[in-house]
Amino acid sequence: MAKMCSLAMLFAVLCGLACHPTTWAEPSHEGHAGAEDTPLYLDPTAPIEKRVADLLAQMTTEEKIAQLVGAQGASLDAYKKTGFGWTKFPGTVENRNKFQQEFMSSSRLHIPIAFWEESLHSSVPSGTVFPTPVLQGCTWNKTLIHEIATAIALEASSVGVDIGFTPVLNMFTDPRFGRHSEGFSENPTLSAAYAAAAVVGYQGKQGVGTEPLSYIDDKHIISLAKHYAAYGDAAGGLNAGPAHIDMQTLFDIYLKPWQAFAANGGRAAMTSHQTVAHVPCHANPWLVNTILREKYMFGVGSIISDCNDIGVLVDYRVAANSSHAAAKGLIGGVDVDLMCGSDPSKHSYNFLSQALTEGLIAEKDIDTAASHVLTSKFITRLFEEPLANQSAPSILNTEAHQQLAYEAALQGITIAKRPTGMWPPISAASETFKIAVIGPNGGCKSDEFDYDDSNANAPPSSSYCEAQSNMIGPYSELKDVTVDTIAGVLKKKAKSGSPVSYSPGCEINTDKLDKLPKALSIAAEADVIIMVVGDSLSSCSEWGDRDTLDLPGAQLELIKQVKNVSKTSAKITLVLTNGRPSTFGPNNEVLDMVDFLLIAWRSGQMGAHAIVDALLGIAEPSGRLAQGWPRNVGQVNGAASPWLQQIRGKWLANARGTVVDPDGRRYDDYIQSPATPLFPFGFGLSLSEFKYDNLVVQKTSNTSRPLMVTVDVTNTGKRDAIEVVQFYIQDPVLPWVPYWKRLIAFEKVFLKSGEKETVQSYVEYRDLALHDANAKQSILPGEYTVRVGNCSNTDVLTATITLSSLDFSEV
């Protein structure tokens, strides 16, 4: 973090250069080489663990409990004398420093407060807004994920943010869940790879396990991952729905990203709202302490509840009252109670003193939690530099970060449909076209006017319109950030003499079609039609869960009507700016009405530029889906949704279904429709053709990366293009039913026409090993089949290898 004032300097200011030792408890001087009246915890050369212990010994019980407070909109006057733990970043450096000075000057030990921000895909207000994680997941690019995290951390730390509530490591395997766009992927291997890349980007390299704690430099922040654990397996696709899963599924799928996060030094986590195996995650000492802290070596990292969840234990009826709930949360491993709102009755850790008096907890329980919170403050150097630098030049939303946001959007946009041999949707041929942009996510009110940049008839926009907000997505506070629309960018970039007209045509959140006439008018005259449809923040966000996956509002009807009036020669391109997988009516009949389909998700502030460049053929979108798409909502939790499923032996025995994947996977059809996915996991159309040769699988001497896989890939097409090489594995005969196959590695490569490259990837132990019913992790002995291709259902080459048993304890 960019800070400007040391704690010793601040003490001098606060105390008028006349601080007396009796203003705090008698300090310890053991091992301290500094001034005699300066406590050990202020010595930046002392080990962090000793600094924490020294400070903890000088604190009263009330002061320790106050450190367990995380505030969001809560009244904090009660903590003026004690200080407290964490709070949300108040929007500006000036507000942050004022808040910090106020609480440090009024509290006895002057312990600084740590400031957090969501930072999911944007650092702070006025910071760069990158694509949402669901699009980032479709890039299949670990390096890009790391670069985005690094950029967010750099921006956030520059204004005084200490902790980012990011990444979201949940795999939303049910697309009805409204928070789908917050997660990278439904797949554990992909999600774990991104978790490892992101946490190092946010924090820099951190020690793990028994390694000494290290400081985070001023260009990084603590990465607080959400939501532990199995939050994406919500029953019915409803937020906070219970996760009814067996032990092997919990570990092999839902905990795998958390194992990667902790193994790469993750320093904080948030527990999720729901229950796992009938026990709330925020009162589950086995899940938090035994698994995350001990087995995964998360150690002294900090755990925070989600909003007011400790008090919800009373509503769950696993706690009798507020003090009982506070005790269960603390013993369950939750260090910080996230207090949301101003109702003190919901701020459960206010009842810890009562719980202590009632004998529900011991002082050591409070000490343990407080030490975790203090550790987070020491490793972010808050005791050396509690104030952020107000005079530092802004590094928010720089050109370099905007370019990174553009590149991320381009690499995540997926071509899902195009006529054979046809690209781009808007041809660069010499003739000019009339272009119609239609759909509620295509533009703002000002885009409906036919104008150029100098036309004063276009009304100014004093705020962000719905189309801009929908392109940005949740958990980003827009302020002073330019968010262009697809219609607006296309008007600027289309060939001279090719007029661009725009009409929303309908709304997303209602079934109204009152804007339809203009849309049909411009569609009837257009040579090229770009329809921009998808989700709103209401239809897909936290608590935005749906019981259908069809495009919301009147959008399906809009597409039908446009198709009916369009010229026979006009090509229709559908651009989805969506937060979840979408379906297109009965039998997906509306999808058959369009020629091109681009899945653009919520693509951030530079998304419109990436989308338009793709439409014009200026740049190549190279996304591959990080989740399988069901044909309709009735397929969710069926044969193909989610993609990673165990073998169905009876389907094989009875030769069920009409489709058989190269790996032997079958899909038992429904009466009304096939059970195959609309789009399989890993799917995305390329702009060239590629040939695969010479798949080789080799063992290595590194137990943490026990396999190396290589394959020769040649671009045999006429265009330079990008390929995503996907390696899968089929397990040998096991004591339990195996998965059809599992993703174990992937690489993204750019190849010029005619170019060949040997693509090499190492397979992580966590991606090869499996868990038994007792949660023991190991590679099981036997003959494995490795498969490679450019999608989960298009294996090109196979190779076998025999592996010996390798237990997790040996890695």
C-alpha cells in the first residue's frame, strides 16, 4: 500500500510529542533493539509472530473483541476507545485517512484499522473495470488472470485499500443462481488454476504452511477469497440454498480451488451463507479449522463471515440466542463478524463478552481470533504506515490497464455460431451497408439519435444507463469511468458511408414491447443487423435467481419480430451481454433465426470496443466456454449440466442416447429433447483449422507436478489464429465410480498460418489425485488414458500411462 506516515510519527502527532508509557499496558522489550519505551510490536525488524504476541499481551479483553468487528454501514462510535478490526474503504484517500486518524487518536493502543474493498473485477471507484470473472474464466489464460489481479491490487493499494474481497472461488454449477457471473468456471481444475494465478497477483508471493510470515509490499493487497465453501452447489439454484453433497464431491470439486488458494499463500477468506452436510459454514470448525487451516495450511489467515451471518445461526436454530451464536461462530473458526447495517442486535460479536461470562468460550478462543486479525494488519505494514499517501499521482484507470481490460474482454468473448467460412459479421468489403443495432443492451438513449460527435441534439448522459451497467456487471462502483456502448463505438468505427441506427426494441425487466416499432423500422432497412441482448443487474446478480434460463423480458419476441421483417440477404448477429448461460425458447428455436452468435458476457469498461472490433474483423475473439450450457432449465443437474459427472453405467449397458462422445460418454435423452448440452464445456469456434500430432505423456521427478504432457499443434488454415489446447484424463478401474473424464491441463497458443508448435503443460498433483469417502487424497494406481483436443467432446489423440499410488502426505 502506498502509505506516507509511520506509526511512530503518528504517535508523536497524536500525543503531542509527550506520550507517557502509562497510556498503554507495560510493553514487552524482549528481543527488541529499539528505544527503551517502544514496545516490541512496533519494531518492523521483529518477526511478525512475535509482534502479534507482544501486542496481544497488552490488550484488554474488550480491545481484543473489538478487533473482531468488520463494519459495513454500522455505527462505530462505540469503538472510539478500543479501535476495531476492519471496515469498508470509504471511497477516497482523504476519507480513509480522516477515519484512520479519528479512531487511532481516540483509542488507547492506537491500533490501525484495515480497509477492505470488494475489488472483484475493479479496484475502487474510478478504478479500471475489467470483465467479470465469468468472462475471465472463458479466456483459458492463467497469465491474463494474474495480470488482472496484479493491476487491481496496484490500483487498490495506491489509495489505501488493505484487503480485497476477491477472488470468488465458487463454482456455480447451477446456472439459475444469480451470482453466476462472479465465478470463473463450473470446473474445479480451471477454477483452481485461476485461484493460484489470482492470489499471487493480488498479494505477491507469500509463504505457506510452516514458512515464516512475510510482509505484503505497497503494490499488493491481502486476497480474501469468497465464499467458503460449496456455495455454488445451492439447492434449486437459490442463494444460500443448502449444499447436499457427498464427501468426495466436496473435496474433488468444490474444495479444489481453495486448496490451490491456500497453497499459494492466500491470507483471508469469507465463509458462505449456506450449510454443507446440514452444518452452517460459519459455524463449522471441521470445515474451517481442520480442513482449511490445518489440512490446506491456511494457518493464521483471517476468516470473516458474510453479512450478519453469525446472527443467522439463531434463525437456523443451531444457536439458542445471540451469545450462543457468537460462541459457535468463534469456535467455528470465524475471526471477524461482518456487521452490515445499523441494527446492533444483528452484530453478533458484540455478545462475545456475554458468551465468555456464560462459559461458552474461553479467553484463548478470543486470543486466537484476535491474533489472526492483528496478523493481517502487520503483514500489510499498517503499523509502519497507517495513512495512505494523499499526494501520490493517481494510477487509477491508466491506459495500460484499459488495454489490459480490452485484451481480457477480447480473449473471453466466444464465437458460438457462424456460417461455415463466413467471418466477420460486418464485412470489410468495399461496398457500404446500413447497420442496425437493436436490443436493450446495445446502447443508451443518446445512441437512438442519428448523430456524430459534434451533434448537439444528442442529450448528455449524467449517469450510466442500463446498457452500460449491464455490460459492467455487479460489484463495481462506477465513478468517472468511460463506458462506451456497442452502438456508440460502432458509429465511430463503421466504414464511412455505412450509417448505424439504434433502438432498444424492448426491455429486459418487463415484457413491454412499446419500443418495438422503431426497432422493426430500422431492421427492415438494414443490410446488417446486430442484436445485443442478455441480462440486467436485476435479472442476474446476488438474489437475482431465476427459474428459467430463457432470455428475460421480451427479448425472445424481439428477435422473432426482427427476423420476420429483415431482408432475406441481411445477416443477423446475436451478441449476448449476459451473466449466466442463456437459452432461446422451446427447442432453442430463436437461436436458429440468427446467423452469428457471440457470447460476450459482462465485458467491462472496454467491452464495447472488443465486441465491435470482433464484429468488424479488426481483432479475433478467442474465448472458450468455461461451463457447459444446458438446452433448457430442465436439464440442470441432468446428464450434461454440470459437465463434470460420474459415469452412468446403465446408459452404457443399454446403449442409451443417440450421441456418443469420443471418450465413450453417453447422454440418456429426455422424451422432449436430447440430453446433450447446447454448448459443451470448453466449446468455442476458431477462425482456422488445427492439426494435432504426437501426444506424449511423461512422468516427472516432481511429486507436486507428476506428469508432463506435450502435443504438436499445427495451424493448417489460411488465417493466423488462437487455439486452446485441452488435456483430459480417464481414470482406471477405481473402488468407486469414476468421472467420464477430467480436465487436467490446458494451454492457449497463437499460431500463424502453417506454423507448428510443441505445446507443453505440467499436470498438478491436485488435478490428478482423487479423494476417497474419508477425504484421503491420493493418486490411485492403474492405467490412465490422456486425451487431447480443443473441446471436452472432441478428443483428437489419446495416450496411456501407468501410475503408481502417491499419497498427499508424500507431496
